[in-house]
Amino acid sequence: MADSNQQSPNGSHLSRAKKIKTTLLSSPEGCILLIGVALAMIYTLWLGVMFILSPDRAQDLIGLTAVAIMFGRAAGMAFGYSALLSHRTVIPVSIIVETVLVMIIYPLFVFSWRHLLTFKWLKKFFDRIQKAAEKNQDFVRRYGIIGLFAFVWFPFWMTGPVVGCVIGFLLGLPAWITIVVVLGGTYVAIVCWALLLQTVNQQIAQYSPYAAMILMVVLVVVIIAGHFLQRTIHDNKKSKHQ
């Protein structure tokens, strides 16, 4: 009996590990996660090669990537243009970054939702995403796939591709349909931002040689202010309910 009791935790861990492995290999979310991780590794390797061949250009690419991850596609693309990168660089890099984020965060959220994997350090982030998704899912439910595409293409605060994927999940859409629609809307949004930012840069460049950098800083400030405003509104509503 003692031996059986001592072995049971190991058996439980082995069973859980086997379940996770099976899910990664057989579920749509697992396949999406593996593709996302592989794409992230390839992109990181490419950045490493670029850093060896052209350090200055690699620093600009790393900056674009970091700003896009922290502050969103608009700020990231504005940074790219402020570093004098062309459409041929900014658009593909932005597409890769958004694709990696979606294909990694979406399945991790689903696994966390199903209690298959627990990520304590991502809990607050996932909670914010879930609340934003629940707040906006009525719009997507009303218009279906077209609504999901429009939601991703024309984002507001705390929206965009990651929240769009969670909305698709909450509405019961198949994983691959959600991914295709969300990424399609994201790619169209990136092209639209590229055209808009190029036009704005050309207009304000007449007044200052640092116009593109100023635009990027303004976008970052606006995004941060919007984030804190949303957090304040949420905290006020929460305190009133309590």
C-alpha cells in the first residue's frame, strides 16, 4: 500500500505529461502552437544572421520587433519607418511578428482555459484578454466571420488579433477558421497602416527631419495613455460593484 501511494504522484505526473504531449500533437491548438514556436525560432535565427552580416540593420529590426510586441503594430511600424526601413522590410516583419504572437498566445490561452497548462505569470494578461473578448463578442456574434474580420482589421483599445482569436474561441468557431480569419484581417490592417503611415510621414517630413520619430513617440504615448485610461475605468467600475 505504501509503495502504491508513493508511486501515485509519479503516475499522475506521467499521465498529465502524456495528455499534454497528445494534445500538442493531435489538437488544432497544439499544431498551431508548434507552428508558432517554429516560426519564432526561424525568425530569431534570421535576426541573429542579420546581426552578424549587418549589425546596424539588425538593431533596427530588433527595435521594430520589440516596439510592435510592447505597443502594437502601429507603433512598431512607425518605428520602422523612423529608422528609414522600407515597405519591403516593415510590412513582412510586422506580419511575422503578429503571426507569431497570435499562433503562440492563442493556443496557450486555450490550454489555460481548459486547465491543461497553468501559467501563473500570464494569468493577469489572459484575464485582460478574456474580459476584452467577452466585452466585444456580441459584435462578432451578430456579424459572424465578417464581424471577426472587421474587429481585427479596425482595432480599438485592447482589441486586435489576439483578442479576436479569443472571441472566436468563446463563440465556438473552429481553431483553424479563427486563425485564418484573424490573420487575414491582421494582414489587411498592416497594409492599411503602412499606406497611412507613409502618407503621414511624407506630410510631416516637410516640417522636421525627425518627423517619423516624433510620430512614433506620439503613438506610443497615446497607446500608453489609452491603456492606463482603460485600466482606470475598469478599476472604478470594479470598486463600485464592490
